[in-house]
Amino acid sequence: MPKLRGLFAVAIGLTAGTGLTACSDDPPAPLPADAELVQIASGGAELDAAVFNVGNPAAIVISHGATGRRDDFYAIADGFGAQGWFAVAYDGRSKHRADDLRATVAWVREQGAESVVLLGGSYGACISVTNAVAVDARAVIGLSTAPECGDDAVAAANDLDDIAAQFVVAKGDDGFVPTAEALADATGTEVMLADGDGHGSGITNDNPDVIADLVAFAEAVARPETAD
């Protein structure tokens, strides 16, 4: 499947605000009403994950940032779930992020997923981009991809080939715009540039309408005909 070049390259006006993801010590957010909590095995550990529509052929696996956790992305997961996607927001271990992503993708395939989209925020975007080929993802979405992994992510992005890509960053998220631009250049796409300074999931917290744009992108490039 060819990349969509600039189909969703839009500037989105967001309410100003930091939009930073929650620290792991904060009280967890309530599980969304339509989600269930499951445990996914990874390297002898059990990863907590909020899941929607288990078994749907169209799946999205959502990876949080370095200091975040799954509930930072509940709104995004809920938005995909409302459109029938098998959405999974999981807790990754700090020293085993790539292993945990791969284990989660393997689990969603065991449940019946045929087409998998990876979405990540900040460091979660890094591991999504760098593991997209290995897990045979159909598409990857990076929110505020961390510059610390910029070179590795750009190298991986050059090898995405038929894996569709969309990179999103807020104009005021200092230091993160150049990485998004480099990734977009590597994939022949354009950055989805947002007003404000929201970071990672904070982009969509500031303006929930962005979630619909992300769903529309995934629907266009990755939803199989067999999905409900």
C-alpha cells in the first residue's frame, strides 16, 4: 500500500496549555466505560492494558511516553474504540519497551487482528517507528516523537516503505518540531502541525477533534475490508 503523501497535513488550532502526560505516581484515571482491563504476557511480566472491541480485525496499539502510562491515552483509545477499532493502551516497562510493544502486537494478532496500526507519544512514538517493520504494522502515528531517538527513528522511517506514516507535533513543543519534520521528510509525508504546546497525548487533550483526524487517517490506510 503506498504512503498517503500529505493527505492529513493540516494545521490544527489547539487551546494553549502544557498538555503534559501524567507521571506514574499520579492516581490512575478511571477505565473508560467501554473498555476492559486485561493482562498481556511479556518476558515473564504481566502488562496491564485497557482494551476495546477485542477481536476486531482492525487494531491500534498505543504506547505511552517514557514517564507516562496507559491512561494518558485513554481518550485516544476511546475515540478509536467508538469507531469499532480493537484499541489497546498498555503499560510498558521502562527497560523493556520494545519487547513489550512486540508482545502486545503479538497478543492482538492472537485475538484476531489482521491490520495493526502503531501509535505512540514521545518515547512511545520512538519505539513505534523503530519497531513498525518488525511487527509488520500497516501504519504508524507518532505524536511529539522524542528527539533523543531522532537518528534511530529517522533511519527506521527510511525503511518503512509501504507502511503509512503520520507525524504530529505542536508548534510550541520546543525541541520536538525538527524531529517530526525529519521523520515526515524520510517518509515523504508532511507534519500535522498543531497550535499550542501540548505534548504527546496532550495534543489531543487540548483539542479532542484531533482524535477524529487520527482515526480518519487510520481508516484510510489500514482498515481491512473484513473489519466491522
